[in-house]
Amino acid sequence: MKKNLFLIKIMYLLLLFFFSNSYAQIEEVVKIYKSDFEQIDLDNSYDLIKKNQSFAISSYTALKIASFLSYQQDYKTAFEFIQLADLDAFLEEDKPFYLYVYGTILENLQDSKYLDIFKQLVQNYCHSYYGYKTYLEIYPYLSEKEKYNALDTCLKNRHYEKVKNLLFTLKDENAVNYYLLSISQDKEFYFYQISKDSEFYLKALSKMSHLNYIYEQKYLNALLLKDDVKTFLNFVKNKALKAFYKEDYNSFQRYYEMFYSFNDKEDSDLEWLKFLYYYKSKDLDLAKTKLLSYGKFSNDPYQIEYWNKLIENKNINEIDIKDSYKVSEITPYLSLIVYKTGKRIIIKKENPCPNKYGNIAETLNKLKSIDYKLAWTEGVYQVKKGKCEEVYSVLPEAGVRCFSQLHECSYVKPFGNVEPKEFENIIYAIMKQESFFNPYAVSWSNAVGLTQFIPKTGYYVANQIGLKDFDMVDLYKPENAILFAKWYVQKLLNMFNGNLVYVFASYNSGEGAVKKFIDKNNIKDEAEFIELYPYQETRDYVKKVLRNYIIYRYKE
């Protein structure tokens, strides 16, 4: 027994020594990362980084040193350091710089692999400063396909000026006119410059099809000539959806019939819209029949019963629900029932969430005390490497990436309590959907931070709460992101008399659009609002955030 205790003590001391030594080394790596280049001992730094190569901070430090050495034209030593960095260790916004430095070093060492690195940079990040700069330097060595990939990346990220500036590098005039069509108001002019036998003609016709019925018919006929029935059906279905939510019901019926003239298999989305069409038209018998038929598609057991109550003009309080559920059983319509009726439920835990403490966890804790962004970056990297249990235990905002949005372990509150208490579940429900707890999230519309404020709204709220010298980067701080969301949610609650369905919809698409829709339509139930609201993103958003709210409110 004494021998066993002695061995346990020895193992504990060895582990303690190993962890302590590891933390000390990580602190040294951080010091190097934060030091001026002139103060860095290259030999010592190289050894430290190599020993701690499994950490993201080491990759960032290696990149920093390599970039300095590259600037000083010491490419041989720079190469030794850049080799220690792992592309996966970098946040998405930092990858273009890494690829640029790496490619530059290889180019100056006359290593032919530099071109592969630069091609990766321009095709994936042409919209970034380094991607655009590199494109201008290497475009003579790019294939036309690689150029198109780069320009498509700029298009996708809405960097239209870069697209325009790079057109001179293209050899095919059809390609030039296609990209001009994509970024110009005068689409017809450029469309007619594209040859019908060009690979760009059908792509251009696809864009033109949204202008008017004539181009639409040309596009559909072209798809049928190619026997591309799949694209044909997807196009017609999307047109049916758009027509319905624009309340152009004649066009909706036409597209609905066109879809089924080429497809004999029922489509769940179109059948749901057909039900809503009958319901809104007050043809309740047909609506009830279509609703029952739609039941075979529904993944939400409460959806059919809820709408039956609306058709029959009965109280949804009559819908029978259980006392307790698992997180996985909480559906959008169950959430709506619980929210509207005020019925209390218990949301049971299915499985314990990760809580493993070890070297990675201790390192993350140490980094949190030094620099939160370094800890976040490290946590995201360790998740990629499968260290989910340790990351989740100390940095759940990064650890949730080990799970889907619907998993019970993704319902965390990593940034502490929110006061007043009644706001806490609302704010976290929104935050979870907006950024999935990423404090540094930036959307394509430049919405920033945990609670995703666009610049216009961010500066408006900053002015209202009296925050002087505000800059959008201030919203990378969790406390600011939460403060802004609290103020804005309170404003929306006041505006919509506490109705969370309208609050969540307004948070996503703006209170003006929500008020306009409510005023125009005779909405008698929140389900009608959710399903008939004209923006798909908002319809999905409200369902998800309401579900988040109910789970946060009632989970054990």
C-alpha cells in the first residue's frame, strides 16, 4: 500500500513538473511573440518554437520571426522558421499573410514551389490585400481557370472594384464581359457581347434570367436543351418561393405547375407553400387537406397540430405537451407553444459535457490571463486537432465547435452572467445564432463581434449609450458586444410590447421591415408571422433563436 502511494506521488510530481515546464515554455513563446525583433534570440526562439510546435502561438511566433527575417532578406533563416508554422493554426483572416510570407521566402530561395503557394493565395484570398497584391505580381503565370477562380472569390466577397481592376489580365473577351455583367448595372449591354458558344454564355444567361420573363424563358430553354433537368427544377422551385413571398400568387401557381410538369415527386418546400397559399386564401378545407398531406414531410411533430388549431380557430393551449424533454427533442413549434402558453417544461441532460483538465487546458488558462485573443486562437486550433475535451473545459466558446448548433453541449454561457437576469437567456440565444460565440466574427456585411452589429447600428447604439470615441473594433470585446445587444434588445422589447418573436425578427432584418409587414398583414398568430415573413433568412433565424431561448430558459 505504501509502495503504491509512493508511486502515485512520484507520478503526480512528474506530471506537475511536466505541466509547469510546459506552461513556462508557452509563456516564453508568448514573450517572444510580443517582443520587438531586435530583442529576439533566434537560436533560443527556434528551439522553443520547435519544442512547442503543437500550439498555435508557436506558429504565430514562427510567422512573425520569418516575416522580419524576410524583410531583412535573410531568406535562408526565414525558411527555417516558416517551416515550423502550420497553416491550420492561423485564423482565417491571418492565412493570406502567412501564404504571402511563405511564398516570398520560397521565391527568393529560387524554390519553384513558391508559385503553388502564391496560386493558393490568389485563388482563395484574392479579395484580401495580400491576395490582390500577389495576383498583380504573378498573373502571367496563372492559367485562365486560376484567374477565374480568383475573380470569383472577389465576387463572392463583394470586392467588385478589385474584379474591375483585374479584368485586363483576362485573355477571353467573353470572360471580361461576363465579369462586367456581374458587377455592372448595364447588364444587357455586356450580355450581348458574349458569344453563344462561349463557356460563359449560360452563366451570363443565368444572371440575366432574374431581370425579366424573356431572359428567364431563354435560360430555361437552354437548360432543357442541355438536358440539365436538375438545374431547371432548382431554378423553377426558387422562382416559386420568391413569387410566393412577394405575394405574386399567380406566378407562384405557374411555377408550381411548371415544376411538377417535369417532376412527379412531391417537393416538401413547395407543398408547404401550397398549404400556406390555401390558408392565406381562406380556403380552409383545401388547407386542412394539404396540411394532412404535408405531414409525411414534417420533422416537427408539433407543426401539424399547431396549424390545425389555427385552421379550426382553437386555442393552442389545448395542444398536449410533456413535462420534460431532451435538448434534441425541442423543435421550433414546441418552442413556440411553450413560449406562447407559458407552460413550464424541464429540459433534461442526456450526456455530460466534456470536462477534461490537462496540458492543453492549463495552457489555455495561462493564455487567457495573458491575452484573450491568443487563448481564443489557440482554442480554435486545438479543436481542429481533436482536443475537444480540454478546450471545452476551460474555453467553451471555442470548444462548442466540437458540436453542432443543436447539440446540448453547445448551449453554454461562456461570458458570465448578464444583468438584469431576464436578459441573460435572450442575449445568449441571440449570440449563439449570430456568432456561435466567436468574439472576432465578421460577416460579409461587416457585422462585428459576438452579437453582430453592422457599423450603422453600432455607431447609433454607441451614441445612445454615451460611449465616446467608439470604434467598431471595440465590439470584439465581449463586454461591449453584450452591452450593445442589451440596449438594442430593450429598445425592441419596448417597441413590440415584449413579443420575442418580433424582437428576434427585428434583430435580424430590422424593426422597420417587421413593423411594415405587421401593419400590412392581418397577423393573428406568431406562427403566421414566422411562416409568411418575406425573408427566408429571418424565418429560419426566428425559429432557431426562439428554440435557443427556450432551451436556455428551461434546461437543467
